[in-house]
Amino acid sequence: LRIHTHYMKAMLRRGRCFARIRQYQEAIAEYERYIQLVLEARKSPQSAASSNAACTFDRPIDITEGEYSKARQELADVRKSMRQAAANDQAQRKKQREQAFGFNRNFKDAATAAARRRNGGGGGSGNNSSGEPASGGGRSGAHDRKKQWDAGAGSGGPGSRSWDAFGGSSPKTTGNGGRSKSGSSSKASSSSGKEPPAEGKSGHRKSGGSKSSSAGGGGQQQQPPPAAKPAGDDHYSILGLAPQASSAEIKKAYHKMALKYHPDKNSEEGAADIFRRVKLAYEVLGNDTSRMSYDAQRRRGR
């Protein structure tokens, strides 16, 4: 396209390419230059033929009438397309402005309505014909209804709530530390007259355990007896095994006693200490090297 500045076909090609990519100003400039060179060449054929600026293989004077008419028609089409694109662009901008204006207007109306509802001046929150607040109001109406409910209006008097049998306090405890339920005192008194459980029925309770006294304050809960500690400090005795026990038996005994005396499972007094001793015993006997050293120490201690 840059072979010669007056290459006529190159002008048409550039104009058509600019028109396709909708760069109408550049396309019109190329077409007008093409038409101007053809007109100048027709007015003075001698000067156009002898001009050094003319292209030797594609001169303006060699352009036929059909090619010239086609270029003029393409120029008219480009100008028409440019006017149509400008009109479409203007209509699109107008539509966008109208949409933005409608959005702003709707937003303003909604904000005004919300402000009126908050101030009690609109949205059904005004007064009805009897002078009382309307039931379909906004925030103010809901706030008034809440205040009436808290004050006990319409539920049997001020401060009375049919659903609150405890007067706003917790149903578990009262100010004096006792149970607030009506049947708690009778339950405590009836439980104080019960006989203690027979010996041997529970493995976690001792026969001489404490129980609630009928003559005392009553209602005191029994404390769980302390867990029975394994005899001796010997690791085998702690796990309840013989020194000849296998590794599988040691692991099984550890899991059984750890599950029984784990602090999360057993809340008896001394259970945590037993669990610690059981864990220490398994750490020593669960490893073959440490078990051999421990057995040698036991034999020397004898």
C-alpha cells in the first residue's frame, strides 16, 4: 500500500478497510482524495500526465468512468453509514440517560417513603379515625406494640405475662440458691426419707457413703466416692497384669483402664491420678527396650 503516494487502488483499499472497521472519517478522507485526483486529471490531462507525483502504473487519468462512479457511490454509502451510526449512538445515550433518571427517581421515592415510615408520617403508620395508632404502621407502630407487650397491656395487668411463669428470672435457681420449681422442695424431702442403696449394687459407691439427712437443711446432693486406686506402684500391678504378660495383653489392659478412668468419662475423685499412673505404666511397658530396663530394675529391687 505504500508503493506510491498516488497509488489509486491503494486509496480505494484503505477507504474500504476504514469503512469496514467503522472509522468513517478516515474512510471519507481516502475517498475524497481519490475523487479529487480524478477530477484534477480530467480538467488538465496534459499536466496530469507529465506530473512527477503521478503513479506511472496507476495514473488518475487512467481511471474509467465506471470506477469513478463506483467510488462516488461508496463515498455516499460511507457518509450514510456515519450518519446512521451517529444517530444510533445518540439514541443509545438518550436511553441510558432516561434509565439513569428513572433509577434515581425510584430511589428517591423509596428513600422518601422510608423516611416517612421512620418518622411515623406515612406507610400506614398514622392515626386512624378513632385517634389510636394504626395497626399496619412501620417501625414506630411495631415499637409501640412492643412497649405495650412489655408493659403487660392486654395480658392481665402490668408486668403480667402468661408465658412467663418465673417472673423474668431463671427457672433453674432463685435468689436463695434453692430450686424455684414448686415440686423441688417436696422432691428433696421425699428423697431424704429414702433408704440408702444396698451394698454391692453399685461398684462406684461405698457402703458407708454419705446420704442426705432428713433433720438437716435437706436437698444436699451426694458426693461421688473416690475411685479405688490400684494396689502398689508396680506398673504390672497398676495394669492388673502378671510380669509374664505379652505385649498384646499390656495394650489391651491399658485401653480398658484408660477408657474407664479417663477424666472425660469418669468424674470420681482420684480418677485423674489413676489415669496418669496407667498412662505412665503403658509408656514404660509398651516399649520393649524400656520394659527390659524396668524388669531388670524390679529384679535388682527384690
